[in-house]
Amino acid sequence: MRRIVVSFTALTALLAVAACSDDPQQTGGVAGSGSAIGSQPSRGPVGQGALTEAERLAQLQREFQTSVGDRVYFTTDSVSLNGDSKATLDRQAAFLRRYPTITLRIEGHADERGTREYNLALGDRRAQSTREYLLAQGISSNRLSTTTYGKERPEAIGSNEAAWAKNRRAVSVIAQ
């Protein structure tokens, strides 16, 4: 029963947000899309169709992950960005220009091979490489921070090339 109530409440909130109409010129998005995240205060009390800041950031992160791409991948022991990675970062830069109040935390990761210390340093270099590319695209340095997780937070579990390839990455997370 609780799942039904929670689902109904979420659906009601979603419909209420969809019914709102914004001027697309003011928000940089589509009218009524709720895409003015980070630029306008909530409209009314929570539970009556308004999104909390956390919900708004979660919605924006989902958009970022699905339509922009939140991660780039690297080859073994490398911090070089390939063409696919640069294309993803170009989309991230465009997204950041569209939402000028959003900041990113870039998380560097490595696969399981090598020592903890080596992989923390490699993850840091990957995050820095990603940050430097975004800086070169005109994104302000105060909107980009980096952190490293080395091999501590694998995306894929396994001791094979398929798992290692998924773990050699930099992930951009909306940090506002």
C-alpha cells in the first residue's frame, strides 16, 4: 500500500511540474520543462507540485547522465582523452554554458591493477585531464573540482578487460 501512495505522490508531483509554464527565454529550456534548475526558487510548499532543491538537482543529474554523458573512459595507464571522450566533454561544456550556476565534481577512477597509491594518483591525473579539457572549452575553474577514488569504487566487478575498461574513467557529478 505504501508503494502505491509513494508512486501516486511522485506521479502527482511530476504532473504538477509538467503543468507549470515557464518562458523558455528566461530558463534556457523548454517551456514547462522545469529546466530552470539552479536559477529560480521553488514554487510553493513541498508536496504541492514544487520540487525541493535536492529533487531538482537529482532531475538535472539524470538529464546530464542520459543526454549529455557523465563519464569518459581511458586506456590502461593513460590520462589521454580520445575522440569519444572529447565529444562527451564538449557536450558537458555546452551543458555548463546553458546552466551557468551549476558546478561539477570530476571523480577520477582506475581499474584494480596496481597499488592503491598508484591508482589514487592515476585517478587524480585522469580527473585533472578531464578538468583541463573543460577549462580549455571556456568553463571557469571555480565551477570544476576534482577528487580521486583510484580503484576504490569500481563500476564493474571482475578481473578481465571488460571490467577494467569500465573502471578506467572520470565521472562528472553535478555538485551545486
